[in-house]
Amino acid sequence: MSLLGGLLSTVFERRYRGDKGAGQVSRPFADLTVDLMRTTGEGTGMAVARAILDKFAASDDDEKLAFFRHLAEDLTISPEDVRTALDAYEQGQTKASYRKFMTAAEPPRQELIRRLNQVPGATRQLVAMRADLLRLGRGEAALDALDLDFRHLLSSWFNRGFLVLMPITWESPAHILEKIIAYEAVHAIDSWGALRARLEPADRRCFAFFHPAMPDEPLIFVEVALTGGIPGSVQGVLSEDRPVLEAEGADTAVFYSISNCQAGLASISFGNSLIKQVAADLSTALPNLKTFVTLSPIPGFAAWLQEAGYDVPEGDPARLTGLTALYLTTAKRPDGLPRDPVARFHLGNGAEVHRLHANADVSPKGMQQSHGVMVNYLYDLSRVSQNHERYAASSEIAASPEIRALTIAAEKAKA
Amino acid sequence: MSLLGGLLSTVFERRYRGDKGAGQVSRPFADLTVDLMRTTGEGTGMAVARAILDKFAASDDDEKLAFFRHLAEDLTISPEDVRTALDAYEQGQTKASYRKFMTAAEPPRQELIRRLNQVPGATRQLVAMRADLLRLGRGEAALDALDLDFRHLLSSWFNRGFLVLMPITWESPAHILEKIIAYEAVHAIDSWGALRARLEPADRRCFAFFHPAMPDEPLIFVEVALTGGIPGSVQGVLSEDRPVLEAEGADTAVFYSISNCQAGLASISFGNSLIKQVAADLSTALPNLKTFVTLSPIPGFAAWLQEAGYDVPEGDPARLTGLTALYLTTAKRPDGLPRDPVARFHLGNGAEVHRLHANADVSPKGMQQSHGVMVNYLYDLSRVSQNHERYAASSEIAASPEIRALTIAAEKAKA
Amino acid sequence: MSLLGGLLSTVFERRYRGDKGAGQVSRPFADLTVDLMRTTGEGTGMAVARAILDKFAASDDDEKLAFFRHLAEDLTISPEDVRTALDAYEQGQTKASYRKFMTAAEPPRQELIRRLNQVPGATRQLVAMRADLLRLGRGEAALDALDLDFRHLLSSWFNRGFLVLMPITWESPAHILEKIIAYEAVHAIDSWGALRARLEPADRRCFAFFHPAMPDEPLIFVEVALTGGIPGSVQGVLSEDRPVLEAEGADTAVFYSISNCQAGLASISFGNSLIKQVAADLSTALPNLKTFVTLSPIPGFAAWLQEAGYDVPEGDPARLTGLTALYLTTAKRPDGLPRDPVARFHLGNGAEVHRLHANADVSPKGMQQSHGVMVNYLYDLSRVSQNHERYAASSEIAASPEIRALTIAAEKAKA
Amino acid sequence: MSLLGGLLSTVFERRYRGDKGAGQVSRPFADLTVDLMRTTGEGTGMAVARAILDKFAASDDDEKLAFFRHLAEDLTISPEDVRTALDAYEQGQTKASYRKFMTAAEPPRQELIRRLNQVPGATRQLVAMRADLLRLGRGEAALDALDLDFRHLLSSWFNRGFLVLMPITWESPAHILEKIIAYEAVHAIDSWGALRARLEPADRRCFAFFHPAMPDEPLIFVEVALTGGIPGSVQGVLSEDRPVLEAEGADTAVFYSISNCQAGLASISFGNSLIKQVAADLSTALPNLKTFVTLSPIPGFAAWLQEAGYDVPEGDPARLTGLTALYLTTAKRPDGLPRDPVARFHLGNGAEVHRLHANADVSPKGMQQSHGVMVNYLYDLSRVSQNHERYAASSEIAASPEIRALTIAAEKAKA
């Protein structure tokens, strides 16, 4: 959205500020933020807010960093003020003393970001601003702290209750679909024809979360294959030569790809909600679906195998899947959680390690990261809650008897 | 939304929790909030959150008060923890120490409210919850403080950037229109026929703000008459016998009624934004519109007249409007702002006192509150910003030469 | 739509014809129709077509009649031309000779009406024009013939394949709902509150057919009550005090009111399709529904009773329903079809006379037309096709054993 | 749509006909048409109609031809019956005698096609059926006659008043956009990237007509470039390197490509309406647009040059455009209309030959058909009506002074 850009609402603003708009952008950030913070009523700082957003959008990385440091250093909390307000609050817990404490304890940059967000279209720009902050500021303590404020506000605004689940189909708008192509992070989509092959057949589904304030931007999406039974090869799932199933005839929904779309929403998680909501909607629409399962990559397996000093058991799929079972159920991070990031995601959601398949992803990426092995995580609706709680309480990993047996055999072989 | 209510998303949940749902609601609030606060990941506390909302909706006033006091007392800040975290932060301003401070300085009830808001449809319930809090808790210090937390979160969620302006027409859904009838607070609408008379004619407009998370609930709406020149009687404006103007032929847009709809959003103001946005949209659609003006009640005039010991100048409209000018421009609250609440609203927006009309609202309510006098506040787009700033800085009241002259004459007469 | 009215498309037209528009309307109909008929290409006669429609809309009944007679007399077939074209066609059946025959055998007024229909919004005006024709022209042979042309074209344009079924709910636009109130022909709706009571409860449904070219006008609508079992009183069905059923818990859908909305579409029937489509949609959405049944008035019963010389069996409901069974299954028109018009409609659709209820409509209208008796026609999906065929082939009336027994008893009593 | 296909409405039908559906399709066409023609009420023949459509869709060309011949020979008019009905009508012009004549004079296959059209989705299938008829039947007199019936009905159903103009943008559904790629007939679109370049930039527009009964199928579309001044090269217009204009800054709208999409709607013309409607909408939205002009190919020029024995004046653009002017304004068909088909289209709409450009289409196709010359036809809103009338009355070709001068010079040079 350019300074004199398109929204109807700007007509008024344009008259209102006359030619001042252009002038605003040339003022220093620090002056603009002072102006925005001293506006008193709702809506009154709109022109200044827009100027800040426009100026930021036109800035280079050095200027952006300077802006972030300004927020981090000049618009942070004053420990002294906090302490004063806290003392007063302790002496008399009134509405007034609590309000003063709230004001003192929240850094003014949070209010600044809220005021920036008044501008129509600003939410998308603030998400992009945080992406810049993560890219430029990482490791600089004051900017890491600033990011906590961004994350705090964005978490509140991108609350699950505000998100809208939308099916993505071959009838979706092209400008959305081109983002699906761009954001697919698991199994790349290399053409519009390949995209159609994932959306149009009767046995394919795709769903994305959107936020009403940025309706042209998917936040996260999941691709689903409807199958008879649990598949053991992603190339098989994606094969355009496969016989296409009638949706009503499928008994299994396979979540074979989940991609986050917005770098600026990093560590604000939607995946768990997305999978549960999609499973809910699918099971309502297609009552024959009995099994909800992923077909997931194992990104850390090959590296672990090498570190742990195992030879790669080429040509021995049984031994390969045994080692994979060992990796998934026993390889841990220092904090006791599984080493594999995809495992952490699904186990954290309450899924369980269900089945392993050798030669399941024979793409270069698949061979390189896990020697072609893939795993099904099972979302068993009757156990997902209890699995989640055990995992959360004691990092206990839920796994099928088949996986348990593989692990035991692999441990014996190792011994 | 009932416990086993209608949203698709609940199908999964229902399976997930089995019969536990009903059981949840019978547990004490304090147990449920503990459960909700210890959930670890996104989405995992959905069933507990829903149980709390359902239990609250089914509670009587005593139970609601008990719930509010639980939030106010058990889920508030710990000054000691804040002080410890603040000390640590001062000694080393790291990401970790800042995060600990943020956590300590924010009362856990804010996080609780955010988690409640994950449930689809929860936003409307939280707004209603705050309406209950305002009704039941006013004057109790801890509950007044709790309200600041509600207000803080709702202000952030009902940020101008998230609101959607929608025209309300005779083609709008009936369940929205019945709310317009119910919420009209200035000039009552007593039937569907009267509603149609305010929406359907070519010289009428109505607009409302909505929030995407509660799309069936208008937040605030304004009714507009398109006229030739500035009208001086609301009965004239509303007369169904008037000749109806072609919209393209009007030169003036009269905002003759603005009504807030949500008690639970009290003191979260949208009116300024609404008027400006509507003026913007109208001036784009109808370029002949040159004047944007209200026709407003003067709710405090009669009371002030009595308090100040004036006789009511019956049958002397000139002297009556002189006293009204005196009231609007000189009667102040202790804080220096105008005594009249409608005046405070429009002057705060940057409007100016423009013209007075005797016999302008001869309804019983109009006669009783202001002896029939009404006022036009003018939104002059070239001056609204500067008016606002002067009012904000020094409580200076913008008024037309006509009003100034009336005031001077009234002051002379008084002397 | 006024002559210089609102559609975007008219902007071009307005420039195109300059001030000629107003002049057009003042020309005689006969000149305008000549002009319209000699236009050569697609779209070129738009301005003339619009002038004819506008002139007609502004005409009084005498002028309308004169216009209809002009169409009937001046734009009819020429038997001589038909005969010549037919001879030529018989001598050589070529594309050219067939085309000439087609042209000669179709009265030019059909082409005129098609050209009028090019104007955006014209379809609604042509439907209104036919309503005028039926009102003014009935019994005048040439105008009756003209009506056959209107009906021929409207039947083709309002083909089932072009109609759209829409649910009517309390969330429907008010300008549609006010038409539902106005058009309800069976059980009057006397207020918006009464309308809401038929739309909003969980056990109520309403559906209407619309045509895309007149989206603001319902063509026909049906009101449905979802019940447990077959109800025997329309006051019971409509009672606002009844316990409201969850839709999923109902086993029966009762079509208790069907109303045609457009006088100009008389004898172009949609009711059969509407009932079947609604039954289809309901049985998909609510699989527990097993019975599809009407609760219908018997408008001709009281008159027949009187003509046939029966005493009204006051206070003897059994004898009353016996006579009703006799009436419905044996009283015939000269053409052998049932005398009762509602019976003809439902039996023609393949329904069967299922059950009779005394004291089922105790409104003044119900008492007056049928002494309070009402009837259920049953749409049994497994028999509806065969019922229809027998009725069509031999006027055979399908009835339940209960109705058959009642009839036999009544015949015996009579004998 | 398969026999047991997806529409909700079929649920009822499916129950209704049980397993008879599959059986229906195996019966001969002649039996099915007899069944369909003897159905009596609205909607009752739906299952048979669907069977005919399904059977046709599954037929090979020989079977399709046999079906068409069946319609042409067995469901045609009976001259004897027409003559009898005509005689009766002449003896007494009553409603009944007129109705009999109407019935006799219309071949029963028209009623058959109308009944087929009752099936949801049938319109698209009937359009495809006519495409088959045109492909298979051309030159066979009885099938040419049958096509007149198809065309008669489709003309009535695809009446301008029923069409909906929709903008085609990069936000349109992908399944519509892939049809734009497929149907583009003037300047091929070879990738999704090339499509985006014609839709997304601020100085590009595209519009299509749709029919509500086949909403996924564009009927005709036009591509527009917004420019400053009249461009003289289509490669220039399409260049992705050009500076993109703000739409508000353009003074000229260039219709550089118009494509019909439906072979089955051949000779049912929409282009004139489309251009006029688009010009109307654009001039409303962008008041600065003053000139509406095409940049058109001249498909017959090169062939005419060769036939007429001219040398191609390579390297002499002035002489080349002189000959083009001569061709466009003087080369005629036997019927006196211009030889060039694109010229006939635009001149018939009331446009005028405005300007010629050498080297304006240097693609292989452009060089081959017209040695790279292109022409602007101007739609001057003040003259389009009068141009059309003169062209229709006397084949008079409107041309600019520049074109007239070129023609005179070329004629002199020739002499």
C-alpha cells in the first residue's frame, strides 16, 4: 500500500493532511514516534502511523536497524518508574495505582505497535516488520527483548479464535495459489500443473488458516491425500498416474505436507489447531474416514546416524527402519525432548509414532536427510489428549507396538 | 453456543473429550482455571476454555462475582515476583531476564483471558463477560483493576485496523436489523416500518463497524441523512412526508444519530473513526457532498439551566439559543473539558460548534433534556486536525462566528 | 428502473443516445416496435427496448391494453406467409427453406419480447407485463393468444435448470423477507415477529426458488416444520409456545404452506420441483428425516358439502372426516381430475392422500372453507413416481388404507 | 456430471429411481425421447432427461450423429399437421386454435431440448451438444435445419439480459483463468506468468461475460490495455518491460484481444454488447478515459494482396499501409460487406477505421496474415450509433480522414 494508496478510507485522510503526507515521511523516526505516542484519542494518529509504516517500508536494512534500536532503547520500560508504581500499588491497591503500574510495566513500544496497527492494512506490514527484526536483530540482547514485545502482541492478535480455516482448491484465487506454490516447504511444487494435481483430484484436499486483517496471505496450510489404507511412499501419494479415489470411498486422511507461510509469525504456532480442525471438518464431511495420519519426513535421521557412528545399512530396509525407530524414540535433546523437530511437533500435538517405511521418499532431499525413510504419525482421536498430557508432563513418547518392537530389536542388535 | 453446540470444529473436540465435557462444567472455576493455565501448547486447552465459558454463561450473578473475584485475587501480579524480576533485569538486560520480567509484570488473568479467546465464538462471550463485570463489579477496587485488564485486551483486539465498516441497508440481514432497532439510543425506532424509513429512501444511509470475530453484532452505527443545506429539526429530517432527494443532488451529510451497541466495550471508543470513515466513503461515492455535520442532542442543557438558576425563556427562541451557546462553550467540568458529553465527543474529534436550532427536537425527551434545542457540530475537513490538537492541548473549543456572537450576547445579557 | 436509472451499463447508453432517451418515450408504441424489430445486430436496439419498457411502465390500463392489442394484431403470424413458406419447405427441405418457415410460423411479437429482454432488469418487467395482460386481457381471444406467446417464452426462460433454490432464514435480507410476508397465501403472516417465529427456531425451514435475472424476487416458497410424527393441527404447528425440537431429532418434515409469488408466471409451475428439491436437500442435511408430508387446506370441501346437500356434521369429527375422504377421493371435475385444487397439485406430483384431521385449522378461513378439516399428503419417495404415472395415465388417486376405509364407510353411510 | 453425480438434488432422484438410472442409459435414444416427450408435468421427466444427457456424453461420433438424425427426422414438423392447424386458425382465431397452430408449427425437438435443459447443469451439456452438431452435421440439410432449432433456443437463453459481466483479475479462480489461457484466440498466452502480466498490472483489465447456468465457463472475454495515446504495436502493448501506468493517468482504453470461448454458441454474438458494456464500466470507473479503440489484426490482408496481384512492398511502410487502407475500405464480399472478418465485426458495431500501423505485429502470425500491419478501430461514443445505422442500411464504411487520404493516394498509385 503506497502512501497515496488505494483504500477508500484514505480519501478523507488525504484531504485531511493535504500535502503533509509526503513531508511526514521525510521526518526522522524518533520525531514521528513522539508524535504518535502523544496523540490522545482513537484514530487521531492515523496519518502519523501511516507515515511511520511507509517510511519503514522504504528503508534499507541500516535504517530499519536504527528504527528497531530506537524502539528497543528509547521506548522501553524505566525500572525506576516501575518500582515507584509498584510501591504505590502495594501501599494501596486501587484502580488508579493499578493503572499506573500497568502503564509503567509495559514498554511504550507496545502501545506504539498497537497504534501503528490502527492503519488499514497495517497488520501485514507489522508481520513483515517482525520478519525484518528476526533477520537483522538476532543475538542483539535489546532487539531480542524487542522481539518478545512483537511476539506478545502478534500472539494476541493471531489468537486461534480470530483465525479462519479456508479450503484451498483449484477454484481458489490465483494470487492465493501462487503463494501456496511459493510457501510449500516440504515437497516443492514446481509448476501450476503440479499444483493442480494436488488440489483438483477427488482424493485431494488442502486447507489454510487466514487472519481477517490480511486476507490475501495464508498463514499455514496442510495438504491432505485421501487414501484406502496408510500409504508408505510420498512419491506414490503424489504420483499423477495413481488411480483417483472417490472421496467417499477413502478410509484414511494423510497429512503429507504442512507449511508455515509467514516468517514474521515465527514461534507463534498454528499447526496443532490446523490439524485438529481439518480432521474435524473432514470427519464431518466424509464419515467413512477412520484414520488420520501423517506421512512425514525425518529431517534429522541421517545426521544422527552419522554422528552416532552407524554405517548406513544400504540394501537392508529392515535394519534401516530399526535404526529409525531407535532414533525417533530414543534420540533426545538436552531438555529431554526428541531430537527430531518434526517428531517434536506431532508428539507435542498428541500424535504417536505409528509406522515406518523405507524407500518412502526417494527424492534427493529425502535420501539425503533420512536415507528415504518416512514415518506415519497417527492422530488417534481417542488417545490424542492423553498422549499430549504424558508428553507434556514427562516427555513420554507414544508409539505403536510395531515401533516398540523395532526399537527393542535395534537396541538388541546394537548391544 | 451450547456445550455440544453447532460449530463443525466441535465434532473433533466432542470425540476428543468424549463425555468429559459435561463433567468439566461441574468442576469449580478455580480448578478449571488452574487446568487452563498449565496447558502448554497452542490449542491444547480448548476443551477447558470452553468449559469455563459455558459454566460462566450458565452462572447466576453471585457465581459470576465469585469468578471475577477469583480472577482479581488469585490471578493477579505478585509484587514480590515483579521486584525480583525487575532486579534481575536491571543487573543484566538479556532476552531471558526481560522475558521473566514481562511474565511477572503481567497478571496471569490476562493470559487466561487470551486462552479463553481461543475458542471459536469466544470473543462475543468475553465482551458479554466484561459487561457483567461492569454491571456487578463497579466500585470494588480489585474488580475495577480486573476491568483494566479486560479493557486492555479488548482495546488491542478491537483495534481500528481490525474493524470492518459495513453499510446497513434494507437489504441487510434481518437478524442484524433487529439489533439496529434494539440498539438505537438517540431517536428510538419503534417498528420495522420506521426502520425501513431510515434505510431505504435514496437520501438515507447507515453504516456500522463490525469485528470479524463477532460478525452478527454491530459495534457502533451512525445514521445519515443526505440533505440540501443544514437542517434545523430532527422531526423534519425524520418526517416520512418529506420530499425524498436523489443522493447525487445532496450537498450535506447529516449524522443525526450515533449509537454504541456493546456494553462490554464501554470506554473503547470507535465513534471518531466511524464518522471519519463514513465521511470519507460518502465523499468518494457522492462528490457533490460539501458539508459534513451532525444534528445533535444537548443532553445536559436543561439540568445546567436549572442548576445555574436561569428561568427557562419560554417563547423566546433567540434568548434560548443564546443560553445554549453559553452552556456549550463555557460550562466546564472540573477537568476543564465541556460539561456536555456529546460536545466532548465531537469537539474531541475535531468538530466545531456550528449552529443552534430552537424547536429542533420537540419529542418529550428532546423537550425535557434541552427544551427542544439541538446543535450542529461541523466536521470541516480542512480544520478538523487543528481543532483536535487545540482541544487536546488546551481544551480550546472551536465554534463558528455565529456561535461566538450568541455567546457574547448571552454573557452581556447575563451581566 | 427509471429511464436514466442506475445501472452502470446505462452510462454508455446515455452518452450514446444523448438526450434522445426522453424523446423516445413520447413516441407511439407502434413506431417504437417498428424501430426495435428492424435493428440488425445484437445489442443495437437496447435504447429502443428500454424506451418501450419505460413507456409501458408509465402507461395507464387503457394504454397498456392498446399496446397489447397492437402486439396481438400487428405482430402476429400471417397465415399466407406461413403457407407460402410451408409449401417451399415441402418442395425442398433445405436450411434456407426451414429458416423461412421458422420465421413465418413464429409471430414477430415473440422476437419483440426477446429483444425487450436484452435490457438489464427487463425480465422482471416482462413478468409484470404478463401480469397486466392476464388482468386486462382475459377472455379477449387475440389477447389470450398473445398470452400463449408470453407464456411460451417465460416457460423457456424460467426453465427448472435456470432456477436457484435458496434457504430463507432470519439472516436473509429484509427486502426479501418483506416479500415473504406479502406473498404468503395459505396462513397469513401478520408481523415481523410472526415471520421470525417461522424462520428462526431450530425446527423451522423455508426455501424459495429464485431466477438469476430477478434476484430480489422469490418465485415460489415453501415453509417447513420439522416434527416428531405427523401433526394434525396447523395451529399446533404454528404455536409459538410449542417445545422447539432440535433439527437432528426430527423424523418428519411437514410442508405446511406453499405460495406462488408472481402473478405474471401463472400456469408456469414450479411447485413440484420445489418440493422434491427441498425434500432432497433436507434428507441430505438431516438423515433422520423419514417422512415427507404436507399439512394442507381443503379449500373446496365446504362448498362441495353444501352443493351435495349434506348437513354439516357438527360435533361429529368421525363423520366429518369420512365425508372429507369421500370428497377428496371421489369428487371430480368434468375432466375426471379431482375437484379440489390442492389435491390436484399434490396428487399430480405423485403424493398420496394420507391422513385427515378434524379441528386442524380452526381459523375463520379454515372453518369456512373446510369446517376445520385438514389433510396430510404423503410424499413417499419409493412410490411417488408410480403414483404420478398412474394419476397421469388414468387419474387414479393414491390413498392410504386409512383413507380408503374412511371412504368406504362414508359411502356405506350415504347409501 | 456423472450419472450418480454430485448435486444435492440428485439424492432425492437417486432414491426415486433406485437402480433404474443405470438401466435407463442402456435404452435406445428413440425410446428415451419418447418417454421424455410424454411426461406431463414440470419436473417429472428429470430422470429420463438426465439419462439422455448422460448417454449422449458417453456416445461416440457415430452414435451422436444417429441421435441428431433421430431428432432431425423423427421430431420435426409435420407439414400436414401445420396446414390443418393453420386452416383451423384461419377459420376461427381462438386461443385454442392458436395453441394448436403453435404446437404444430414448432418441431417437437425444441420442446425436447427445453426438457433436457431442466436438469441442473444441462445448459453446459446442451452447448457442448451443439458444438458436436456443428462439427458433425455441417452440410447435411436436415442437420443444418436442426441446428437452427438449437440456435433459436440458445439465442433465447443466452439473451443479453441474462448475461453477467465479470472482471477477470489475478484474484479470479484458477479454474476460470486456465480457460482464459486456453481460449485466448488472438495473441496466445503461453504460461501462467504471461497470463499474470495481462491481468495484474495497474494498466491492464480483462472482462468476460458469463451465464448464471454455467458459471464456470466464460462465454467471451476482452483484454484491455490502458495507455496514454493510441498505441501502434501489439508487442509494445504486451511488453513486460514497459513502464506501467497508473490507471487514473490513462486517457485511452485499447481493446487488443477479443475471444469467443464456446464453439457451441457460434453465431450467437456477444462481442458488441461486451465492448459497449466494458467501455461503459471503464468510463465510469476512470473518468479520464477519453478514447476507446482497438488494436486489431487484419487477417485477410495478405491473402487479398496476393490474389489482387500486388507485390508486397517490403521496406516501404507508407505504401504498405496505403494498400491496407485500400483493402479495408474497398475490398468487399459479394454481399457488399467488407471482405475482412474483423472489419465486419467492428464496423457492424458502429466503430470506424481510424489508424494503420506498419510493423505493429511482428509475430510470425502477424507477418504472415498482414505483413505486420495492424489497425485501430475507434469507438467514438458520439458517432457509434449513426455509423452503425449507415453501415446496416448501405454498407457504408466509416473511416477517419487519415484513412480516406491513404485510400485515395493508394488508388491513384494503382491507377
